[in-house]
Amino acid sequence: MASKVRLAPMNGVAVTVFVVCVAAGASVSMMVRNSLPLIVGGLVGLYMLFAIKVVHQWEKVALLRLGKYVGLRGPGMVIIVPILETLSAFVDQRIRVAGVSAESTLTRDTVPVNVDAIIFWMVWNAEKAILEVEDFMDAVQMSAQTALRESIGRHELAQMITERETLGRELQRILDEKTNPWGITVQSVEVRDVRIPQGLEDAMSRQAQAERERQARIILGQAETEISDKFVQAALAYQENPTALHLRAMNMLYEAIKERGSMVIVPSSAVETMGLGGMLATSAVGGAKP
């Protein structure tokens, strides 16, 4: 976890009161030339040293009198009766961040993965967190790790990679239901990383590349089919209108020979069927040099 619970240590206020009491007793003892004020000042200062506790603004603490719960105290200065009264560990009520991980956990399609997640949680009821569970920080940590492993086993690898937000919301719901009786709420869970074995990653990369090649071939075949269909439609149109076929042939020939130095090879069958013999002869005579 990111932090641990804080116990009730000595604080600056208690130390200052102790020093003042001892100094005052020493001063009075010097004035009256008697050691009794020094002893009394030392005892009072020692009592206040263990009686005064300071609770931070974001903390709560439980007061126990002879082991029985009395109530919550803080924030601010708290005065207790030493020996008879004790304080529990200080409970931080700010939002906390905990990191959990699941290593080599099998997904629904039996793929081993390593998953890292971040949990944002806070104590909303310090009384329940202190009284209902022995160590609520370890409880949250273990519960989050168990819930993460269970959620991984219910999802396939593709879902975990593409639907991280859905996985995080599911984990948040599971953890919140479990920790609410402890006075703890889980605000959100974020899945940071999903790692798979290197060999499987290489295989998936090759599979994706093969899939892209397959799609490219399919698209090329569809284009060839569409082109052949257009050619069939054009052939039917030219079959019913020979004049249009001749005009098309003349246009193709013009486009081919309009550049100087170009050579056009036309099948003899095309020349005979389209009646281009005279036109070719005319083009050759026109291009000859004297």
C-alpha cells in the first residue's frame, strides 16, 4: 500500500508543556530553596507528555477506556488519561491510491497475462474501519488482488485489451460491495497495463499481418470483378452499336500515337474486325518523312 496507519507518537505540544512544567518547577525550587516544586513540576510535565495527543485535520482516532470503545476524537488536540485510556491507530480519511497486480493469470480463453491496476479508495466511516476489520489496509489490498484475478478469468484477452474501462468499472463495483461494510468506499479502478508473453505477442502480430494481407487480396479480387463486369457491359453496348466501337478504337489510337516516338502494336484481328486498316495506313503515310 502507499501508506500505513499512524500510531499516537509524542508531539511537539506535549514536549513543550513538559519542558515548561519542569522549568517552572525548577524556578520555584530555586526561589524557595526546596526540591518539592521541581518534583511536582516534573510529574505534571510527565503526565501531560503522555496525555496530550494531536490529531491532524484529515485524521480520526478511536478513544478506548479500559479497552472499551468510547468514541471518535479529532481533529485537533486530544487529552487522555494515561493507562486508563488509549488511542487506536490514526485513520487517514483522504483519498488513497493502491497498486495491485496479477501475474500469470489465465483469461477465459486460457491466455496467461500480467495485469497492473490502480485503486482509488477512501475511509468514509472511521468507526467501522477501526472496529469491523483488524487491518483495513491489508484487507483492501488482498480483496483488490483477488477481485482482479477473478475478473481476468471471466474475460477473454481481446476484451481485456479493448475494454479496459469496462473491466475497471466491474472491479470497482465488486470491491465497493465488499468494502462498504468496513466503512470504506472504492471510488474508481483503472487498469494500467495488460502484458502477454512475448511469443504470443509475436504470433498475434503475424496473425494480424496475415489478416491484413488477406483483406488486401479480397479487395483486389473485388476490384477485378467490378472491372470485368464493366467490360461485359461495355461489350454489350458496343455489340449493339458498331459505330461507337469504331469511334472508341479511333480515340484509343489517337491517344496512343499523339506523343512523338511512340509505337503502337495492334492485333491483326482487331484491325480486321474494326475496319482500322485504312485508318492505320493513313496514319503511317501522314507520319512519313519526305
